[in-house]
Amino acid sequence: MKSGEVESEGVESEALSDSKVYERPSFFFGIPFGFVLGGVFSRYESLFSMDYDGGSAVVLYRGVCLVSKGDRLSITGEWYSGKKIGVRGNVIVADRVENLSTGLIFSKE
């Protein structure tokens, strides 16, 4: 993949780490009335690494995606060169993650 290039590709690989699921604030809605009434609304994102081309790649899935180290995965999404965003190696923003070890499928569709 050339620097700055984005491509959509599917690949089968093995997870090198457990997925980390975290909550990312998306927006705040509130009314100031002496104190603030309202709340912060958020989204979940999952992050893990996978074996790719003799090295590793970082996978970001916008949602809850349960993956354990050593699971066989089939991943489809957009690939980015890590140099462009300050990460060593490649980064994939996944649209679909199929865990072949457990049979679970995580998809945005």
C-alpha cells in the first residue's frame, strides 16, 4: 500500500491481543439552570491488533467487538497507512469482523 492510500480489503488473520472496548463521548446535551441538567451521550469502540504480512496491524471497530488473543478472524474494512496518522504499521477501520473461532459476526450493516 502506498503512503496516503486508502483501500477497501478483506483479510483472514489471527488476533494478537484481546479487544479493548471503550466508551467515546459523542456529544453533550444540557440546560444550564443554576446547575446543568442533561447528559453526555457516547458510542462504543473496540481496538485490537492482528497479525498481518509478517507484522501487525491495528484494528478499530466502531461498536462492541469481542475478540480474544489467538482467535481466527475475517476482517473487511478500509486500510490506512499508519505513517499518515502517527502509528507504526497499518491501520484498518473495520466494517465487518467475523470471529471464525467462535462464530460471532460483528457488522455495521
